[in-house]
Amino acid sequence: MSSPPPRFVVAGYIPDYRMDAIDLGSVGANLSHALLFSVSPFANGSISFSALPPIRMMALGRARREQTHLRALVSVGGGGRSAHFGALSADPKSRGRFARLLSSYCERNKLHGADLDWEAPSTSAEAANYEALLRRVRKEFVGRTPALELTMAMHTGGHARLLQRAAEHVDRVHLMAYDMPDARQRHSTEEAAEKAVAEAIAEGIPREKLVLGIPFYGRDTANLASAAAYRDLRRTRTHGTDENFVGSIYFNGPATVRRKTAFAARAGLAGVMIWEVGQDDDSYASGGAPLLPEIAEVANIASTADWRAGEQMDEASASRFLLAVEGKSTLADRDEL
């Protein structure tokens, strides 16, 4: 098992359907890990890599030459692309084929590993099969030189209890702490995120593996099926109004993502994850308010302060850390005006 990363993780999903429009070099400056979403598994263990053709991998290569710190993982499955995980994970031969193909793909494309995103196992039998799949992939990954990283995405709620054993075989768990409406139908509040983390830890997911998910989109509190990207909401927000609302649409604004990132650091989590970076405000000119630099700034402070993955900050360390975060809050302050 790989040791915890020495720096606070900022992992961002980059969907194939947005990749061509994203400046990966610019985005990569504020990420530690790019999660390339996604390739599709099949029941027999084969994988369709068509969503990430060579031209996109070449663009990633250019970005990584610009941002030499950036680690890249291929994401497998996800919403709408997980139909075959059940049959795949239930068959030992399919698991072996899948593990070999995935590790070879990572090596061939000079990737640092993979992120498995089955949405979602729902029974104890499926969870046990998923554990077997992750164990088989882990065995293949640690046999490579250098060893490849393995992460998994996980919903909130009862999934931590269901997948606690599966999580033993991965380096990090990306906790999808969004689409969790509260009594006011706000889908990703700070309170709900903190509760989701506490529940995951209580169910046995190690805090040093947990990566807190932060949404770059909003949902309509009057119709949760309706979603909008932050970049579009930002452009229609009225001056001086609540930074997390446009009309009845709730989202996470700059100050909120800073506080969520600071919470993750204080709690000793491995870092934060973003779904997804293509939804950010891409206007870095005066008047723009992208979220990713806000997160990266807090993450950088954490990495040079008293943050340690797996250890909650004591009161004195947390106070010093929060003072440093507040002292670097000029970008968020601009959006509060």
C-alpha cells in the first residue's frame, strides 16, 4: 500500500466531454491529481478506452510537461457507465483480465494509476465482489514499477458501511459529498459535508484516506433534478446577494469552498476532490471568481502548516491555520463585495 501523499490532495475530475475545451495546463497548476473521466468496463473484463483517444492523451501530456507535479489517474465507470461492474466483479477471470488491461493502459499512457467509480454497489454480495475486484487491481498495480495509485469514489449515506472492506485496498476514497439535500433542499452544505465525513470515519473509513468532494455545480431547491454549472451561475448572480444562491439554485461559492477545504485540512483528511473542473468560472480577468484557485490556495497553506493526513489539528494548530487562511482570502473577499 502506498504511503499517504505528503501534500494535501486537490483532485479534479475532468470529463471527456469537456476535455477539449479545458486548458489542462492552466487547470493543472491548481491540482495535485487530474482524474480523467472516464473509460467504460464490460462484464468480461474488457474496457472501452474510446472516450480518451490519443489526441486527448497528447493534450494531457503537454499539460504534465508544463505542470510536472501533476499526477493523472484514469477514472473507470461513473454515472451512466457502471452497468457492467456487477457482472465484472463477480467473475474471477473477468477481474484478472480487467486488472491487467487497466494496468497496461496506465503504463502505456504514463498515467499514475486509476480511480474506480462504480455507481453503485447496493448489496452485501456486490460489495464483497467489489472488494475482490479492488484487491485484484491492487495486486496488479503494486507489481508495476513504480507502483500505480488506486482510488475509489464513494457515495455518502450507507455506502461507507457497505464499502468499508473494499476501501482497505485503495490509497484514497473520494467521498461524493453532494446531492445530499437538507431540509431546505440545499444539496451540499458545509454541515452536510461535515456529517458525511463523520459518518464515513465512524464506519471505519480511515480519515487519512478520505478526500472530501466539493461540487462545482448547483441544484434548484425547487426542482432538484435541475442543475447548473457554477460558471453559468456566477455570471447571473446579483451583486450583494447570498453568495450560494442564484434565485432558487443553491451552489457552493468561493468562501464556502475555502471553508470546506479548510475543514478537510483541520480534520486530517487526505484532501479534497472536485466534480468537476469544467464547470468552474473560466474568467480569470477582473470580475471573475473561479473556485479552483480558492481551493488550491487553502491547500497550499495546509501543506506548509500543521496538516497531517490522519491527524486532526489540535486547537492551537487549527487557530494558526485558520488565521493564515483568513489572511489569504482576497479572492473570496472580492466575490463577497
